[in-house]
Amino acid sequence: FYERVVLRRLQAAGCRHNILIADGGQCGRELESAQTRPQFCGSDYLLLPVQSAASFHPKFIMLLGKRGARLILGSHNVTIAGFGLNREIATALVCSAENATASAAQAVWRFVRAWTAEFPEKIREVIAATERVAPWLLAQDQAPSSMTVLGSDPSGAPLWESVKPHLAFRVSRVTVVSPYFDAKLAFIKRLESELQPKECVVAVHPKFSDLPANARTLSPRTRFVAVSGLDGWAERYLHAKLYRFELVNGRSVVVLGSANASAPAWLAGGGD
């Protein structure tokens, strides 16, 4: 899908320096298949299979230029399902090299550099060519904008520890949308125990969501709501991941991206 659809669109728009970062295990399985193995990596684009203890799971697209970037962060894999069939959610940002919006793109680039630091020097030189196209990526003198980009570094703290400081007030209600959960609902229970919200609502699709059968027993205070009755949602795979923390001061903090409502996504260290 990347080679046949995405890469062609990028090249047609004049993008000549293309990098695809993928989970090493998934990439290896595709390389074994004569039908699905990539044909143009190494010539038309750089393919970087990242090895980690578990899954390399982020989903983002960043289009870079000398004066700024367009950044799309969301739940969608680079597949036909992710781009055309599933129920997904994403945030599209326009970043300018000259103001605080640059911080979002700079955070993503630091994430890329951290996860590719172990590649051979020649590969890292090709990655670094991006910085000659957009040298402003290396600057860090702008204060972060209100839209904050967070990621798990290979040796970094769990993602939940990065999000908690943004919840400056007591949380009155938590709303979660996620297709996957851990078997013991460890992350949902952590939300309830640490935040003590008056209400915790989890939206799931009964047909597609990988929710433990004993979810109500595991987390009796949580209200699980089926979204399959929404107009047009009955047969659409719910793959979006979204978390809304409603604060007692009337404001909300919304987190969206690639992280499922599971312990591996939120509670494990970046390398795990």
C-alpha cells in the first residue's frame, strides 16, 4: 500500500527524500512473501525496520520543508484499512519554522533520531540528510505550543508518566476509545485508582474490540458503551485511540495517537 499509493502521491507532489519507518517483526514477515515484499526500497525510498522488545507502534506522517512542516499524528497504520476502511482518528498540524508550532515537528524528529540511533553510520547519514532540507528541526529555542507531542524513547519512561503532568487539576471524568486492552485491564484500573474520576466511560465495538470477557468484573466502576449502534458504524472496524480527561476547572485534556488502552502501551518503559 505504501509503494502503490502513498509513495506515488508523495513523488507526484515533488517529495524526493522519503523514509518509511516500520516495526521490524512486521517488516520481516512481509519480506518473506513474494507477493507483499517491497520492490522499490533502497532506490525510491529508505526503509527502516526498527527492532524493539515488543511492538514499534507509532503512526505519523511528517512532510518537511525549509520553512515548516505538515504533521499528521493518529491511529492509522500505513495500510488500505488504515487509510480507507477503518474508523480512525488523527490530528493534522501545520508547523512553522519561525514560531512555537515548530516544537511539534521537532519532538517527532527527536523521536525518529532516538529510535534510529543504532542503525549503521551510512544509514544514519541518509537520515541526517533530512536535516539539510529542514535545518530548523534541530533548533529547540522555541517554547512548546499548546499542542504537545509525546513519545516513548527506547530508554525512556512509560508514556503515562509523560501524560500525567499535563493533568494539572483533578479529573472528574475519563472517556476512552480503544480497540485493544490488556487481559487484566491494568491501564483502565490505573486510571481509576490514580485519578479517582467520578465516572470512567470506555467506548468499544462489540464485534471488533478485543475486550476481556470479564471486563465488568475486572473494573466494576467503569461504564462500557457500545458504539455499534451509531449510524454507519455496525460493520466499520473501530481502530481509533482517544482519551479525554475532563478537569474540575471545566477544561479538558485530549490525548490521541497510536496508544491502545493497554499496559504495554502506557505502563511499560519505551524499550518494552
